[in-house]
Amino acid sequence: MNDLPALITALTICAYWFGVGVMIVRVKRHSRAIPILAPKQPLERFMGVIFIPVVALWVILPWLAQSSVRPMFALPAFVAQGPVYGVFRWLAATVAVLCLLATARCWARMGKDWRMAVAVGEKTNLITDGPFSRIRHPIYAFQILLMICTVVVVPTLPMLLVAVVHFALMNVKARNEEKYLLQTQFDDYSNYVQRTGRFFPRLS
């Protein structure tokens, strides 16, 4: 296990999901009535059933790629043979760490308002400053970027398939949250949508 970009990325992913666990405990302590791991919406529950194995594979595959001899899970030969691609892998590993740090900033800004699922029937604050001033879902955006970095560092077929499912889930989840917030936050959220992008800042 001497592949440093893969090792850095694997440790970053573990740290990311450890951070999610810390946020769950933190919010749960603040209010035991909040259903952190049991979403009320059927769509959110369905996505959760898919998301859990996706996260598990995301954590496991980078470690497996460094030690497996099976072609499906092992790092492809071109990873070691191409010095140019090696530069991209180091760049991706560095960006992955930056994604973790940027996400930690988002977690800190949300504090007790952080949720894993749509907070049906619960009064929540609309956060529009800091990391949320130009992007509506910066946490999802950084998570998607972290996944892209993972695929660059660990370009295996299983990792690519996990990434495709992850991208689809993040898009559906973001749209579902926006639909709910438009129904509950009305003009405030509508105005916020008009001046921000979902995962990328608006150019105009």
C-alpha cells in the first residue's frame, strides 16, 4: 500500500464520513425529536436505501484498489505507467482534501440547522450567507467534487459505477429539497433560487 494519492484520498473519504457522523451526534444531542436517520418522505427513505451501500462502497473501494489483485478492483496499469496521469492523481488528491476542509466550513456554518434529509414539519432557518451565498447546495457540490476526485485517483469500473449512482442521487436529493423549501419558505427561497446556482455559482 505505497500509492500515496490513493492513500490520501481514502483517508480523506473516511474523515469526511466521520465528520458526517459527528454532525449526526451533534444535532441529535440538540434535539432528540429530530429524525436524523429516519426521513419522513418516502422518496428520501428510498434514496437512503440506495445511498448507504453507495457510501460503503465509496469508502471501501479506494482501499481495495491498493491491495486487490483482481483486475476489476485493482488500479489499472495505466495509472502507474503514465507520469502525466500521475500528476492528475496528485492534483485530485489535493482537491479532495480541500473539499473536506470546505465542507467542514459548511457544517460549521449550518450548526444545529444541519440535516441529512428534508425536515418535514420542522421550522428551519434559511441560511444564505457564507458558503451558501452563491450556491444553494455547497455541501452536495463539494461531495460531488470529492467523488470526481476519487474516480480520478481510483479509475476502476466499480468506482465509476458508484460515482454515476452518486451523481444521480445528489441531483434528485437537491431538487427534492428545493421543491420542499419553495413550498415552505415561499418568496424568501424563491428569491434565493433566482440569485444562486444549484451546484455552481450563477454567471449572471
